[in-house]
Amino acid sequence: MFAFALPFHMIYGSVIREFATLDGTMFMVFRGLQGDLPLDDMLAVDTLWTRLLIISFVTVMVFTVMTILIAIISEQYENSKEISAKQLRGVWSFFYDMTHVATAPCRATRPTNPEDGVGVEMKALDESNNDGPSGVECKLSEIEGQMARMEEMMGSRMARMEEMMEARMARMEEMLCYVKALV
């Protein structure tokens, strides 16, 4: 902006009061971003330089602002894709684990990561030394336990996903309003 303030100050500073000081010129350049310049007074001073400066100023500033805006939106989109992919992997691992439990012989289970309970590692019991309940009873109790843990996990994940999606939607609406205001 300072690069544009200097020529504005040099050309219009002696004639137009708002451009008389460098501080005032910087403020007018800032106001120019919002389209608030005294164009009639400026055109009366020098038509050619006014047209050249205004066209170059608007072009450079619009491209700069649009580039920044596109970079912000692209970064948010990439972050959303990564988060969605992680959540999808969690859902698929849940279904894989459930089918694995239902089709495998009686097994003891323990979470892979006890902190978040994501994914379940299956550890087979020694079939020759199985003094526990029958295979069907064991499988039934194991499936019930898995279902209870998975329902709890999915409930908390769904709540977190809903919160994140609401926050993202609010942010995207803010960006859309900002873009509409620019256009």
C-alpha cells in the first residue's frame, strides 16, 4: 500500500487536502480499498495518471486479496479432507472388527489403544486349553461386550463430528459472506 501512497501523495498532495501528508495519503489509500476515493477531484488534477494509478491499484489489491482468500479456503478444504479420511478409517475399522469378532472362534479382546479405543486387536485363546464357556456362549458374550464398547465409542465420536461439522459450516458461512462482501 505504501508503494501506491507515494505516487498519490506526489501527484495530488499539493492540490487535494486529503493527500497533503503521507499519513493522510496512507489513510486515503486504505479507504481506496473500499472504493472511497475522491475521483472527481483526482480526475480534475490529472486524468491520465489518475486512470493509470486507480486501475493498477485496484488490480494489484484485488489479486492480492483474492489470492489470500483462495489460500485460506484451500487450506481449510485440505484440513477437512484429512479429518474426514481419519473418521472414515475409524468407521471402517469398527465394521471390520465387528465382522472379525462375529466370524472368528472365541477370542479374548483388548483395545489396541486404551486411551481412545480405536481399533480392536484380537488375540486368540489356545483352543486345546480352553476351559471357559462353550464357543457359542463365549462368542455371544464377546459380541455383546464389543457392541456396548462400540456403541459408546460411536456415540461420543458422532457428537464430536457434529460439533466439528457445525463449526466448519459456521466458518464456511463467514467466508462466504466475506467473499460476497468483496464482490
